[in-house]
Amino acid sequence: MARILITSAIPYINGIKHLGNLVGSQLPADLFARFNRAMGHEVMFICATDEHGTPAELAAAKAGQPVAEYCAQMHQVQAEIARGFRLSFDHFGRSSSARNHRLTQAFAARLDQMGLIREVSESQVYSIDDGRFLPDRYIEGTCPNCGFTSARGDQCDNCTKQLDPTDLIDPRSTISGSTNLEVRETKHLYLMQRTLRGKLEAWIDSKKDWPILTTSIAKKWLNDGDGLQDRGITRDLHWGIPVQKGDAPWPGMEGKVFYVWFDAPIEYIAATAEWADANGLPDAAWQRWWRTDMGASDVSYYQFMGKDNVPFHTLSFPATILGSGEPWKLVDYLKSFNYLNYDGGQFSTSRGRGVFMDQALSILPSDYWRWWLLSHAPESSDAEFTWENFQASVNKDLADVLGNLVSRVTKFAKAKFGDQIPAGGDFGPQEAAVIADLGARVAEYTALMAGMEVRKAAAELRAIWVLGNEYLQGAAPWTVVKTDPERAQAMIRLGLNLIRVYAVLSAPFIPDAAQSMMTAMGTDDWTWPADMSAALRALPAGHDFAVPENLFRKITDEERAEWQQKFAGVRT
């Protein structure tokens, strides 16, 4: 049994996320977590809400709430939506937790002790009308790199270039819109990342099996232009983790907080500590996942995120870990994703374009969305959500292929043989052939899931569903029963066992439908079908079964047209 640590990029607290956010991190991470649990491995799947920085302050101000109250409320909202999508986190934490406060301050103090923190006097934009400095997202303007007119003070959404507020052309305050700005001096702490360049490069080069997308982004940020730069880890904000060394003040840093991109990745560790606290466990329970001197050396650590988060997770957060000189666990495999676009344009939380997670659940259950998103995951390139493609995928894959097989087999079996698996007949050449084909397919599917090949795994799973349909179509028990009822019983016995096998294999993708199939088969045997011959005999003759409710309904043309108009890209 392996020990698998999984983290997905933690979502900002500022509002409900869209489907592009979901498929870029949390959903494929959940798929991998569910698969590894099915394999019998010990899994720790961690996520949290990212609650500091300007996004939180601006969203709270817009909502007319104190920022702490807003964050607590939105954490509950995001946690409930995550449950709605059946995201199987072992813990869904908060970056504003006491654990993250202490751990972030401890990391900063340790980095200072290691000679990797320097104090820098720098020029920052100050809004005279707002009476405050404008770090990060408190300021917008034109990107000096690509000319995008709505670049933020920390990063351009268009070209992804990392920026400082003073880089922007024609800057304006996002609080008031004021252009009555001036540059003033302020002091901040910088993490000396350039000192760690050699260690970071050697670590990245050692990851030979990482996706090309991950390594190409990491090396681009490491080497392009002036290469890796020292990075400010403090901000002039009111909401965040106070800059101090444990309980002691940090001289000259009074009133400042740590930069959200310094404390947010540390929350992966802190959230695991929150998990231990919530379960009444000692520190050793979370340290065995994160401290190599406490047992984490045998942990395999996987991160899932969109490509825009890759630079911080391949450079800045590893710089924090490596720079500390302490035995913390570094990521072993970073699975990154391209963007999912929406119906001819882009999803955008800030601009309210696209289908958001709560809206999706309001019109269809989570399995419909999980299947489409994962089977169209933007791995090798950007992908696009269209309502026509969504309708076709749901109707063909879920309703016609899987749902139809379950319905036909159970209804026919009940009508002809009653509520128990029939005993007559033995498996013949047709059954032997489908068992062999299924065994080969499942072996390939298992390998693709282990390798995090999300789209290929979905295609293989659909092929496994199709195999069952083709077998039943060729065997035709509904015809054979008229002349050889015992032979038909053997076919149906295999078909009912096949439903249990499909439940097990499909559970990582469509957990609710998988549970419905398993419940209908009257069993809780979730054993992975490594031996297909045994798996298709697991439910014996005489075992009770039931006809489940229709697993998936088809989406009508009228519904598709209505939703396409209703969710035209503007969130109200």
C-alpha cells in the first residue's frame, strides 16, 4: 500500500468558481484521489480557500461586509459546492487559520535565519484619494509587455507576465477608479530566490516525468529575460498574516502582512495540520505526510493546477521549502492543465463570463458535469465548452451507452427471471471472449489512471462500456431466451456482474451513478477488477438485485437552447 498526498490549487475566496477553475485543479485531483483509494492506497487529499490579499478585501468591500465575516461565509459556500460536485477532500481548510498564521511566520523567520530575507526600500503607487498604497489588485493599467489594458498590479491575465504596480502604464485605483496617484517609498521583505537558483534548477531537472507544460513554464520563468528574481513577500494591506517572528514583532514591518502568494501554498501543510486538529490527532499525524524526518520520505506527493499557477509552485513555494533547510516534503509530480474556454470566449471570474459551479448544479446533477469536464480536460492544449458538445456527450456516452446497458439488463432480468441473479447455464466462447477483451481494456484503463492521463482514461472507460453493449447486442439474450433459456440466464448473469464492475471502474468519474449501480446490485464490494474472470463471477446465482432509477436522462434540444441563452456569459 502506497501513501499518496494530493493537493489541488486552492481557490480564491472571492466568489464562486467557474467550470474552468474546477477542471483545472480540483476535479482531476479528485479523480486521482478516488482512483488511488480504489487501489487500496492510503490517500491524503487536501484543499482550502485562499483568503488573503487584495481579492478578498475587494470582494468583501463590494459585498459590504467585514473581510473576516465575508471569508467565513464564502468558505462555507465553496465547501458546500465542493460537496455538491462530490470532491472527496480529506480536509478543506482555510488559509486564514491559526495553523497557517503560525506556520507562515515560522517559515519567514527560518528563511531570515538562513540569510535569505533582505529588507528593501522600494517605490510603490500611493492613491491620494484613497489614502493608501495600492499593491497587487488594488491597481490596474496597461501591461508594458503585451498592451492589455486591464492588467493587474501583480500579473497580466493576458500574457501571464509577473508585474509590479509601478510597471503599469496609465494606472488607476480599483477601489475608486482614481488616477490621482503618486509613487512613495515603503519598506518590504524580499525572499532572495536568485540565491536558490541552482537548487531550484537541479530540482526541476530531476523531474524527468513531469508534463511538458509544467517543465516548459518552470524553465521559462527560471531562465527568460533576467531569469529568476528575488520576490517581495510582504504587502501594505490590512487583511492577512501579520509580519512577525513567532510572537515577536519584526522591526520595521509593523502594520504589514505577508504576501498572499507566500502564505497560500504553505496552507497545504497547514490544512493537513487542521485535519489532524479536527480529528483529535497529534502533530505526528500530519507531520508523517510533510516531514521527511517523520515518515514523509515514503510519501508520493502530487499537485494539480492550472498553468497560471505553475510558476509559483515550481519556483516560489519550492524556494520557501528548499531555503528553509528543513526536512519538508517537496512535490514529486505536478500535473498542470491548460485553459478551458467557454462557448467562443473565455471563462472569467472577475468579468463574470461562463457557467459557474453553483449554476451548473442548479440544472443538472454533478455526474453530468464531472463526465464532460474530465473527458474533455485541457491537458495537451486549451479546450472549449460548448452546449452542443455537452449535450452530445451526455446523451451518447452517459444515457445511450452506460445508462442504456444498465436499464436493459436489469429490466429484462427482472421480467424474465425475477429479483435474483439467475443460475442457469455456463459461460461459453462469447463470454470468454468478452472477459479477455475487458481484462485487456481494464489493464490499460488502470495504467492511464495511474499515469494521470485524464482524457485518455475517460476514452478507455467509454470503450469498456461499449464492449459490454456490443457483447449484449451480439449475444441477444432477449432472443435466445425463447429457445435456450439457460443460455440466456448465463448471459444475464454476466450482464448483472458487469454492472457491478462498471460501478467500480466508473466511480472516480461519476460517483453518484456508480453508487446507484452498486446499490441496485445489492452489494458493497468495490474490489478493483484486476482478475476479470473472477470479477464477472463475484455476484453469485441467487443474489438479490433491483432495477435502479434511470441513471442519466437525455438533454433535449429545447433545454440546450434555453441554457445556452441563460448562461450566455454574464453572471447576474
